[in-house]
Amino acid sequence: MTKKLTKILILSFSIALALSLIACTATEVPRAAPPTIDAVTDTRDHVVGDSIDLRTTTARDAGGRALTPDVEVFFGLTQIIPINNRFTATTAGRYMVRFSVTDANGLSATRSYYVTVRAPTDTHNLRTLIAQADALDSGVYFDAYFDDFVTARTAARTALADARIAPDAVQYAYDTLKSAHEKLVPIPVIQPLENRLTFLPGDVVRVPFPDAYCLDGVTVATVARDWVRDQAGDTVTVTDATFTAAAGNWWYSARFSADFTYAGQTVTALYTYKIYLGGSNGSEGHPFFIYNAAELMSMKGDNYYVLAGDLDLTGVFYRQPQGFYGTLDGAGYAITNLSMKGDIVGLFGTVTGTLNIVRLILCGFELEGSVAAGALIAEVEFTEPRTAHVQIVGVEVKGLNLTVRSATGDVYAGGLIGRIFIDIPEDFRNLVTIAGSGVSGVINAESHDNLGMAFAGGVVGYYYAQAPFNELISMSILETTAMSIDADISAGAGFLAYAGGLIGLYHAHNNQYAFYPQQRPPHSLRFLAVTNVEIAGSVTATSARTAFAGGLFGYVNLYFSTTSTIVEAVADISVIATARNAIANSLLELRRFDNSSVFNISFSENSGLVTRNSII
């Protein structure tokens, strides 16, 4: 009975278990897949202080429908709330950005990525080096090296301006700038000797040594004396830093050099010191030397003056020398930057006697006159019976800006001399010689008077000569020395305008034949000789009535047995005349009073364009 009951119970339990399993299998529903979120990364370089925009991702449920994930930012356990999908990194380290999403079945998913933020690069050394570079003066170093330095400095500034600059980029900019800095080569200077060392013939002259340094104020150079030479260029024997001065020398030159090596480069500075003749008495053998503007303006008498060096007249209220009828020897030096306004304007004003100017450079003159102006001489006037001689040899005028302008009356403008006026009734010789000289710049004469006349020339604006037995102006070129003009020359007037590459108006009148026609001389008297002249630029004459423009002369007017010769005047100068009666010529306009005057032109030409504009 017991065994039977046990079997019944086991069987019942087995049946119940089977039925239960069948029931469970019949009611179980398959579980849905969770949503997915695409993986993202951020490999960008972030620095503390950056406003970092969050990466975006795509989320979908199991059916492929798009879901919008929530985003959270954590730094450690601290949560950061993004604004407009951005957050500001205030600390260097690793930030976690976590996306989360839940679908309609309540299933959720999360995915994270990390943002690495580094501390700002240490740029202190680079900033310090740039500040040091900014303090450097470009004038202290040679340009070839300073240009490379400037390029490196610009690149360093550009790198520094990028707050995100990486450490390796900072180091590269620093190394490049430092290397360029170390390669800068400072300019060496030999300190000029302040004292004027003078001598008398027979003196034992001791030559001092100047100091030398570099403009960076650090590098030192050693000075050596290269040579001592006399004014003829011959080397003088120096023993124990002394030599014996010989007669016949105005000066001696001593050249010094200073060598130094910097950044692997050897550089040499040169300095030449002049030792001048002492005991000057104004003679050619013992001349007065001019060191400054005051000494230039105080020249007087029949004395010989020599420029001791270049003379800059910037800011000088210039007064023309008075009562000077001697010689000014420029010795090849330059007088520069004369700025002057007045009636009679030029380095010299009105010259009525002998004057010799040789070996002189005039550069950068700004002149404005109301009557007459020339870079060298405003006007030459010989009206009294005495021998006079104006000689200009080896004078170069460069960068001239000259204007003579007036509301009333006539105006005269010339590159060297504004006007020459000679009216001598007696028989003697006057001579104006211009040789081996040149003019470049702008020359302008303007008369706004309805009856006014304007005269402009590359060398002389107006030349009037009325005298017997005269050779008044001779532009003779000595062997290889050429007379050259390269200027823009213009004359404008209400009545008559004359403009020429050499002379605006040339008038020659032989008094002897005019006053005593029965005593006609056996030959014509030579008034003008032009030889080997080169002219370039432009000539313009403008007038309401009559204008004369010519490549050589605007107008030539000859009276009574005069001779003028032009040989080898070569021009490439444009000529323009504009007036009611406009006269423009390649070379000149010639008028003779009678057939007794001779005007010869040979081997001369002008290849420039000639334009005549007639106005009503």
C-alpha cells in the first residue's frame, strides 16, 4: 500500500511538472534589443580656457528609428553643464562626455568619449627673447643679417599669437630667433678725431690713433693705421707715428682700419683723417679751410678757401657771402640741403667781380626766388670798366629744385647761374668760363605779369653781353670731362617766355662795331664757344603771347660782327612751346641783326621730340 502510494505521488508530481513546463513555454514573449549609440572620439588639441564644442553622435532603437541622446560632461566626480552644446575647460586633465538614450520599451544605452585638455605652453622665454629683439636698433647691424633676424622675429610673433601653440612649436620659434640674433653682425665705427691737427712745412707731425667700437656697445675692435698720404696721393713714410711735413701740401690724409670678428664674420671699418696746413693766410699755398656754415657765409676778399669736408646746411638760415672775389675750392666735397627764399637766390648772390669756384658738389638745394636764382650764382653783372673773371670748373649740381616766381616783372632761372648781364662800353676782356660741370633737377621760371618775361636754362637762364673784344661764356670741356645737363626746364610768362637746354636767351652785341661802324674789326669777335655738351630732360616754354623753346637755346639774338661756335652738343631732350606765337626748335631759334655775325654749329643734334602748340 505504501509503495503503491509512493508511485502514485511520483507520477502525479511528474505530470504536474510537465504541465507546468508546457504552460511556461506557451506564454513566454521574446525580449527586444536595446538601442545603439555610434562611437565618437575627440583628438583635437585643447588648452585650458578653450570653449570646447561637443561632438555629435547618432542613436537608434532596435527598429532603426532615430533617437536624441542626452549628454553629460564630467571632470572626475564633478558634473559640468554644457551650454549650447559647449563647455569651457577650466582645468587641465581628462574630461568624460557621456551620451545616454532610452527607447519606447524602456530599454537604455550609454556611450562615452574623452576630451584631453592640456595646460598652456610655457612661453615666458620666447616672450622675453622677442622683447629683447624689439629693443634692437636696425641701424646697429648690417642689413644682410638683420633681414634674416626680422624674418625670424616675425615668425616668433606669429607663433606666440596662437594661444594653442604646442611646446615643440614654441621651442622651434625660440631656437630660430635666438640663432638669428646670435648671427647679427654689429657695424664697427672708428670714432672721428675731434681736434684739428695742423702743420707748417717742416713740422714733425704726430698722427693720433682714434678709438674704435661697434654700434652694439659691446664688441671691441682694434685700430691700425694703414697709411699716410700727401694731397697728391703719394705715401708718406711714418716713423714712430710721426712724419715731416713738406712744403707745397695743403693737407695730408691718414687712413685707419679696425678689424673684428663676430659670429664667424670678419668685418673692417675704415676712417680717413685729414691733417690740414696751419698758419693759413688765404693764399692758394696757405688757404683758409671751411669747417661749418658760419665760415662759408663769412668768406670775403681775394682769398683762397677750401672745404674741409661735406657741409650740411639743413636748418641753416643762410646768408650769401658779401665782398668775396676769391676762390672756393670744394676739394670734391659737397654742400648739401640749402633751403633759401628771397629775391636773389643762390649759394652766391650778385657777383660783380672775379670769382672762381672749382671741384664742388651742390646737392639737394631747394631754392625759391622772385627775381633771379641759380644753384651756384643768382646773377653776374659786369657794368664797370675793370677786368673781371668768373670761372666755374668741376661743379656738379644734383637734385636741384629751383623756382623763380613773381606776380610782376621779369624772372631769371638757371641751373648754375640765373642771369649774366654784361654791358661795358670800354675795350677790355671779361670772361665767364663754365667747364667740366653738370646740372640735374628741376628749373622753373614763372612771371604772372601780363607784360612779364621769363627766362630758364639748364646752365644760364639769361645771357646778355654788350661789350667789345669779349669771350663771354665758354663751356669748354677739358679732354675727358663732359658738360652734362639732365633737367626739366620750364618758363612761363604773360608776354615772352624763353627756355633752353643750355641758355634760355642768348644776346650778343659788339659795341665797337655798333658805335664805330667805320672801324669794322678785321674779324668777328668770339662771344660764345660750346664744346662737348650732353643734354637730357625736357624744355617747356608757355606764354599767352610768344614762347621760344629749344634743345640748346630758346632764342639767339646776334648784333654786329660776333662769332659763336657750337661743337658736339648732343641732346635727347623734348622741346615744347605753347603760345599764341609758339616757336619750338630742336636746337635753337636764331636771329641776326646783319650778316656780319657768325654762328657755327657742327656735330650737334637733338633726338628729342619737338612740339609746337599754338593757342588763340
